[in-house]
Amino acid sequence: MNFIAQLNTAWRSRDSLLCVGLDPDPGRFPAHLAGQDDAIFQFCSAIVDATADLVCSYKPQIAYFAAHRAEDQLERLIAHIHQRHPGLPVILDAKRGDIGSTAQMYAVEAFERFGADAVTVNPYLGRDSIEPFLAYHDRGVILLCRTSNPGGSDLQSLRVEGGQGSEQLFERVARLVADEWNEHGQCALVVGATFPGEIARVRQIVGDLPLLVPGIGAQGGDIEATVKAGRSAAGTGLMINSSRAILYAGTGVGGGFAEAARQAARETRDEINRWRVAA
């Protein structure tokens, strides 16, 4: 089953548009995990097992693993998700962007080494930098379009000229991906929850193309505005990511951290679905 089919199945079977970001910070782990060689795997896998019926996907951020020399635990975690929760897609948040053989190696890293179902990619080096990822037709390629950070406006809001006349750069990216780069139906876009107007504009351009939406929770994005702006005609189309607000909901509760994460995930999922129906 390819990434888009997995995602459609997860949206439907779990009645959820929630994506949980796995950004492990050992400094915030419960005390009983301190000093354990596989603490990152133990923490993340417990969160996954507690929330898997409430989410449409998981998004491990590679920097949080690499900074602690824990790439082996990332491999183990993705394998764990696939084995224990088959069909639930895993997005490797790596934001890779390079050319030629280097881009090819990044694709091998994401899809063959780590076994991710999708990967985030920077589109600003152009189509040839994306081709090695697109060559894996069963895997998802999720391209940065309108990011949630304030500095994203420095470039993404610049106006450019082209076949559609004057438009902002993020609009050009959305159009390129939807109209030219998505030949095998495997692409999605990153559009931040902090810019609901831009989410609506991207949805208008790309139709039902999936959108990965970071920025709710700790970053302050509004769930109601996000859902109303970004839902597809079928009431899906979104992977709304929350990381720290779920992972560390149980800070200070020791062994109950996974249950606290489950409660936070359930509340977030239900709040998303409230506006999904109302929209």
C-alpha cells in the first residue's frame, strides 16, 4: 500500500486528522528513564502505543535523534510502528534539499535505511533535487510550501511572475507540485497552522492534495481556523501536527506519561473533529 492509500485508510479507520510529532528531548523525560541507553526508544514507543488508535500518522524529527546519536533508535522506532501498528504512516521530518547523487543518498537514507513512508523535502533547489525521492513511487514526498515560522515570509511571500501572472512564491510552489511534480500521486505540502489564510489559498490551488500542518499547540496555531481553511471536500486532507503539547503532557507524572499523552491526543483529535464536522 502506498503512502497516500495508507493515509486515506488512517483518516477513515481512526476518524482522525491528528499527526503526532516525535521530537524526543531526554531532558524532559520521566526520571525512571534517565541514564538508560535506549531511553529515546522507550519514551517514543510508549507514546506511540498509547496513541496509535487516535492518530492518522507519526512524524519523527530526525534532528532530535541525531543530536543524541540515536539514529539506531529511530530505525528501531519506525520498525516498531510498522510492526505493532501496521498501515499507520510514518513521516520522516528531515527537510532534505540537495542535488544529484547527494539527493539520491538522502532518499536512500529516508526510505531504505529508516523505512519511512514519507519524507519532508525542501523544494527550493528545483525539480531535479526532488526526482530521487519521487522515484520511490510508493512513498510520500512532502514539500515545504508555507512554513509556520515568522521568518518564512522573508522568501515565501515574495511575488514572482510567471504563467499565472504575479503570485507569491508559496503559491508557485503549490502549483508546481500539484500540476507538474505529482505525476505518481505521492506528493503533499507543508503549510503552517499560523497562517490560515495561506492554508485556504493553498487548498484552493491544489484541490485534494494532502497538507501537513504544523504549528498548533506550543506554536499557537488555531485548530478551528486550520480545519476550516484546510479540510478537503471529503472532510479529510489534513495531517495536523502536534508535538510537545502531547509528548510532554505528563511532565512530572513519572510512569503515567504515556497515559497523559493519550489524554492530550484524544482531546486534540476531538477538538479537530468538532470543527471538521462544523465546517
